[in-house]
Amino acid sequence: MKSTLVFFALLMPVLVWPQSARNRAVQVFDLKENAWISEINPLPIENSGPFVSAFVKWEESDNVLISIRLSKNGENWGDWQTFVRDEHADPGVNISELMFIEPEIRFFQLGKIGKIVAPITIHFYNPGFTPEKTPENPVYALNPVDECTCPMPDYQNRNQWCPSGDCPPNPNPSYTTVTHLIVHHSAGGNTSSDWAAVVRSIWDLHVNGNGWADIGYNYLVDPNGVIYEGRGNNVLGAHFCGTNGQTMGTCVMGNFTEVTPTENALSSLTALLAWKACDRDIDPQGTLFHPSSGLNLRQISGHRDGCATECPGNAFYPLLQDVRDGVSDYQQTVCSILAAGEPADPAPFTVFPNPVRDLLTLQSVDPALAAFDLEILDARGRVVRHIGFSAGSSLEIPVSNLASGLYYLHWQSSRSAGFQKFIKIN
């Protein structure tokens, strides 16, 4: 919607309710006319982080479009941008997806087409910058449940993605027995300089917008492949059409209506789902009755499989069979490697540098060891290279042509086997 959205302007009283003088504010606009543009308003909170996130709420009305345009100086304006209803909202609740406002913006105007009788509220949230130095990602042991050998992948816990403590969890969570793994996209933007700040903004939308007790998803994955703990393991979520029992919801952050997720995001999603499928003995290729919805669902499903929504996006949804296949392959390769000997057997070589950009060096730690076979597996468990390695020597492996992300060095000799991780960076 361009700036041709110019009707007659009607100045209306604006109430500002700052929930937090530092990072959150709400404004209320009482709209009476079918076509309306607000007066010029200053952004009501300091725009001092990587962005300010915004969303609007309005009463149920047909054919209503609410738009915003932004300005750095109150004189030169960008195009009108229409707020899109959030597909994860509760039935009957009109709340928009997040919109991200650049740090330089200081003024905004709202516009509306269509009849609406109740006020519109617009919520602003400044997530702040994520500190550069956060606690190191924990390395999790093998999951002991039912002798599952799939590792739980590293993730950022709440203290890491919200180090200020302003994003508290539900103090009284409910738990569920997971039988179905539900995949989402967040919509919104596909790029960010601070994805932890995006997670905080999603938390704000879900808690201060939807009124939920916590962020709706159990886990989130950003385009770099970083996993974030939302509600966490086996906690009842708020993400699947109001029928959340027996589900784990994972949100791949980004809008995948026209583009697909990054390989790093898909790799981390695969590892996460493989761990949970192993944990709960879920068949990645299976179909099972889901009592909460009354539907027969694939045990790895998309949000749209439960109700009328495009989530996880028209470009991503057709890839879910690839995700199911990837989870199966991961279990048969990486998880089988773990079962074969790691972490009990130490690797017969050291690896450096790690992370690596161009050339990975392996140095034997015991000249007496015999030669062994070596494979490089990607984070989804697929063999990308096979190499022979003689003990008592060093080996340089060019990796510049590998995509960035997590890889495994799988080694096997006549006496032992195991794997080591390395990270490829660009």
C-alpha cells in the first residue's frame, strides 16, 4: 500500500500508556471513519536497540486494513506498510504480526480502510541490543531416556537470549506427553543483526499482545542455525490452533512464503527433531491420531495441517518431507555413530583450527595406532566426503567449498570408532 492511501485526515485523541518507560509503550487510537489517517506521532519509546518491534490489535471486523508509514524527521515518509494478522493468534483475536522499525525512525502515522467501531491499540517494544558476551552455550550429554543415542543439540537458554531477565517464563507451566512435532515460521523479516532480540520481541508479542503466559513455541531456530529455548522440553505450548496437547512447537524464524529456510536453519531443525523423535520414540515418517485436534496427523507436521493457515509458508511446507527424511537419516547416521562408541572412545587425532575457514588440520595423537577411515558428515547426517588417514601423521583437509555450519568427523578403525564436531565459517 503506497502513499496514495490519502483520505481525509481526522485528528483523534491519543492516549499513551507506557508499560515500561524504558522499553515498552502502548498507544490507543479511537477510529470512527471508514477511511482515516492519524496525525503525525513521535515514536513513544527510545529507539536505541537494533530495532523497535510493533504490532496492532483491533476488534473483529471484516475487510479492515491497518497500515503504518514511518519517517526519520516527520517530513519525508516511507511507503505505507499494511499490518498482517498473526496466524498464531487465538481464534477471534485480531493481532498483527510483528513489524520491525529501524533505529533511525522517529515518527509514524497510522492509516485505516474499512469500518471499525472499537479503538485500535499499537504496541511498541524496544528489545535492546543483546550483549556480545553471553554465557557459553552448554554442551548437553546424551539423552538417557529409553537409551536414546541422539544428542540434544546445543541451544541458548532463556538467560542467554534474555540476559536482562525481562522475559520471565510461565511460573506455573503445564506439561504434555509429546507425540507430534509441529513446524512453524515466524513470518516477519528474514534478516536481522540480532536474532536474540527478535526472540525477545516474539516473547513480547505473545505475552503482552496475546496475553499468554510465555512465548508460544517450545523452541526457535534462527537463520544461522542457533536454537533458542522457548517454553522448553515437554511444556504445553501455545502454537497449534488451540489444540496444543501432545505437541512440541518449533519456530524457524523468518517468512517462508516465497523463500526457503537456510541450510543452517534446516540442519539445526533436523538435529532438534531427531533428538525429540528419539526421546519419545516418534516415527519421523509416521502418522498418528492426535486427540487434541481429532485429526490423523503426520508426526512431523506443519502448522497448516491443524487449521486454516499458511504457516510455515508456501515455500517451506513442501520441504517438510525432506525434513522427515533428514530426521530419519540423522538417526541412522549421527545417532548410530554415537551408539557405536562416542563419547567413550577418545579421538586418535586433534582438530584445529575450530571453527575453521579454509583448511582443517588433523594431528595424530598416538603414532602406534593403525590407519583408520574418516568421513565428514554434515549436520543432517549426510556423508559429504570420505578420507583415509594414517595414524602417526598429520592431515590437512580443504574445507573452503563447504557451506558454513556444523559438521562431524566420523572416524573408524579396527578397534574403535567415534566422532568429533567442527564448525565451518565463511
